[in-house]
Amino acid sequence: MWCMPLFVWTAYMDNLEVRMIHEKLADTPVFACPEPYKFEFYKAGREEDWLRIHQLSDQWNVFTPLVFVDQFGKSKKLLKSSQYYLVDSAGVPIGTATAWKDARTEYSGRVHWVAILPEFQGKGLAKPLLSIVCQNLLAAGHTKGCLSTTTARVPAINLYLKFGFRPLIQSEEDALNWFQFERETGISLPQFK
């Protein structure tokens, strides 16, 4: 059977919004950050790094300084213990993710805005980044987690699935979006919730 390469699929797929949940964050795998990389928390001025990382790694959204303010408000004190930056040996941020609270659902621990610069993708760095965010959510008392993504982000969805996140189905539109993802990628999804 002939299969279209993953990078070609994403070029033809619709970029549909989907949500994923994790029933037991304590079961997520733990990955250490490989040398020479390390994690740092948010500090003053990191908004520019966040914007740069997302502008260069995300082809589906437009990022301006207002996006950072809209997503994180003026919670800079909270960011100092929940927003991570993956930095290289020179201390330059190359990735970011945030452990956030989502008051919209019972899955209140939220993995928020995960991104790694394109030239550092595919090096196994997303695993420790996602791992540290999940560990932060656990330490903050969240037993369940959630995240939002889009169906064109196939490598990200694969990573989330490996960490135990599952599709969240709350509407017919959710079911159709996940069905289309499964049909177009050939990735077998776990039982829908």
C-alpha cells in the first residue's frame, strides 16, 4: 500500500482546532533535559523571546505583542514559576511552553503554547519540555490535564499521544475534526472520550 509522507499530508490537511485531555498526569513520562540545553523560567523581557520563538515556529498563527498579553495577561508573577524557556549553551531561548490553569473544564492543568524553533525540532527536545510542564502541573496539584492544538500539527499530536493525552470529544464538530485527522494521517487514535 502506498502512503503519502507525513510532511506532504500536513500540506494538504485542514488545520482544525482540537483539544486533548489527560486523565492522570502522574502517568506522564519524565525526560531529563539533555546537555548542553537547560530550562529557565520566565523573567522580565522574555516576552520578546516568546514572540520570536512562536513567530519562527508557527506558520498557522500571527503573533504580535498583544498575543502574549492576551494569553497571559499581567500574570508575570505567575509566569515566573510556570513559563519555561529551553535555552541553548549560550543561554539563547530556543523553545518555550507554559504550565497554565484552565478554568473552563475539570481538566484545569493546561499545557499551553508549546513551541521549539524549527532548526531544533526533531532532536528530542520537545519530550523534556513537555515533561517539565506536566511535572509542574502535578506539583501545582493538578491531577488531570488538557491542551489545545490543531490537526496540521501531526508531530505534536504524536508526542501528546505518547504522553497519554487523548482526543477530547464534546461535540459533533470535535468528532468530525478527529475523524478527519485519523483518516488523513492514518494515525490510529485511542478510544475517543
